Amino acid sequence: MPGRSPARQDAAAGSALPGTAGAASRPAGPLALFAVCLGFFMVLMDSSALNVALPAVREDLAGSLAGLEWLINGYTITLAAFLLSGGAVSDRWGARRVFEVSLLGFVATSAACAASPGLGFLVTARVLQGVTAGGLLPASLAVIAHMYPDPARRARALTVWGGVSSLALVFGPVLGGVLTTAVGWRSIFLINVPVGLLAWWLTRLQVPPSATREATLDPAGQTLAVMVVGCGIGALIEGGAQGWTATVTWALLAVTLASAVAFVAVEHRAAAPVLPLGLLARPRFACGLIIGALFQFGAYGAQFALSLRLQSAWGLDALGAGLSFVPFAALWAFASFVLARAVTRTGPRPLLIGGALAAAAGACALLPLGGHPGWWIFFCGSGLLGLGAGLMGPSLPAVVLSAVPADRSGLASGALNALRQIGGAVAIALFGVLLEGSPGPAGLRICLGLVALGFLVVVMAVPAALPSRARAPRTTRS
């Protein structure tokens, strides 16, 4: 804007942009990182916990499988789409401020979900919940980038952040199973109220205000992003429910294609696009987005398919299904917090390749699962998959943030989390179709084969985009 500086201070911050002298008005202590990670953990855990409660929701609210897919993906679609603008909003108005407002919004919508009288109301509340999460997730990563301008300290903080995201994904089913069996599926949403308020209070007390920069929002690009993601995922869901020749399926596909073309055209002309297409020409940045999508496709998709199989074919309740994922969760957590610390020494390349190979091997090991419980196969295969995913998770933000200037961290984190959520949404929609259309072990095996294929694509993509000389992440300017 003419007559104004391209970067301004947050009114309460008294600090410069990250990477310049003093990114915060006071040093960030461990409680500050805990507060940010707690809010981030709550948002991610909410979705993974709901996976094991889906049969209970279906029975209580008389829903169909397609309705359950909309319950998961209604949230994921708005989350993925608004993550793009969430990054720019964090850059413009201050990451801490956006984080606080989004936390309160997530608490309110969680309470609405818990009070839902029917499936339609619940899906609507989940859509609104996804909007608030779309502001919270990129703000959490941007807050960390602002709190830790030193590259080495930032790398350690990002490892913790990535490990927390892994914990949320893997321990969500266990907690969801316990809550659903002991109290009911509504408690999965109710627990967000005290946790969210605690995270908000700690943020107010411990997290220093974030610096800001001038940023113009892109409402046209944001609207088109919602249409591309929403209609594309909707076409997969409705194609499985109503048939691939149904009018609604073809209409959704047509809108998806038209919106995608319009999105590219708008982003080329926009002064401040939600996704600057020029960033995609950077191999490290593009690689991080692709790997993030495939990572979520495999890890989240496998959880969804296996959870449904455990309850529909093996006769487990929500608690039993949740507890069955303990080896998966434990090895994921071990890899995230112990083995993946090597990212600060070796760089992300070996961890991404090694983790993807292990995850692909785990998915292949699960292929023999049939209609009767094969617990050794399940525990070994899911454990190996969790170990590989745990190695990969903490490396993803390091790859993306090392490819952009520090003052673009909000935008970059929004793009990464958006692609991850899109990958998970595609997995839910596609695997729902496959499990519904191929009853018995065949549908599950197709899903697991696609999971393994996705991780093998990661193995082939990483060397081309991340040369072996790539080391621990550092902040660059361009």
C-alpha cells in the first residue's frame, strides 16, 4: 500500500521480523512452546479420535457411510482450503493473535458438535470447526518461527512440533476409543473445551506477540480453493454413494475442473495470491508439499481403513479398536521423539527416505489380513508403518520452511498443512468407496496397496528434490 512500510510491528510486540534483531519482545520459554503445541495437538487429535467413533455416531444418528465420509471430510475440506489464507492472515495480523482467536473459535464449534441433534447439524458444525482450525494450524507453526529466529533452536522446536503432530495422529484413536466406550462419542468434542481454554490461557501468558508484515488477502483465490477441494472430494464421495455416472458426480467433477483452471488464472494475476505459483518452482518447497500430501494419504488413510475393519469384520468396539493401535502409536512416538532428532544433524533426506521405505513395508506386511483376526500380522505391520511415519513427520516442516524467507513462514506452513489435509481427505473419500464397493478383505487390501504405493513414490521423489548434501534446515531469503 503506498505510503506504508512493507513490514510493520504488531502494536504490542515492539519487535522486528523473524530473522532480524529481536523477533520477540521477550525470550520464549518452554511453556510458550507447550502452549502452542497443546492447541495444535488438540486440533489434530480431534480428527484421528473421531475415526474409531464413526460406527457409534452412525448408530446413534442413523447415518450412512457416505454421511460419515462427509462428517470427516466436511471438516477436512474447509480446513485444507482455509489453511492457505490462514498463513497469510497470520503474517498480516500477527501469528499469536490469530492463534488465540482460532483457539476460542475451535472451542465454541467443538461445543456445538457435542450438542448436535442430528447428522446434518453435526456435519455443519464440523465444517465451521474446520474454518477455525484453518487459522490455528498455520499460526502455530508461524508462532514457532517467530519465537525462535536462531536456525538451530528453530530446528529443535520444529522437531518437537512435528513430534506432537505425530502423537496427535496416533494417540487420537486410543483416546477416542476410551472416551467413546466410557462416556460416548460426544465426549470427543467436549474434551476440547477445557483443553482449548487451557491452551488459550497459557498462550496469553507465555507466548510473545508476533511481528507482522503487510499482506493483502486474496478472496477470489480463497473461494476457488474451497471449490476445487470441496467439489473434488465431494465427487469421490458421491461417486461411491450414487454411482460414477450419476448427474451429481459429473457436475461436481465439472465444477472442480473449471475451478482449478480459474484458480491458476487468478493466482497468476493476484497481487498477493493464497498460493504463489512461483514457489512451486522451488524443488524443496514443491517436494515438501507433495510428500506432505502422500504422507497424510498413507498414514491417515491406513488408520481410517484399519479402524473400520477392526470394528466391522473383527467385532471390536471403539475401545478395542483404539487399543489395537497402541503398537502403531508407540513406535510412531518413539520414531518422532527419539530417532527423528537426527534431522538436526543429517538433514531431512535420509529420514524421509528411510521412513517411507519402512511405512511401505508395513503396509505390504498388512496385506495378508483376512476376515479373521490375525493379530501378529496386524501388530507387526501397523507397528512398522507407524515407525516409518514417525521418522517422516518431523522432517516435513523443515523441508518447506527452509525453502522460503522467514517472513513467509505463515504462508508456507499454511500450504504444507493444506496439502497434508487434502491428502488425508482424498484417502478417506477414496478408501470409503473401495471399502463399500469391495466387501471383505479385498477392499482393505486395495487400500493398503495404495498406501504402500504412495510411500514408494515418496522414496523416488526425495532424491530428485533433496540432494544428499542437504543438511539441517536453515532460513534463507530470496
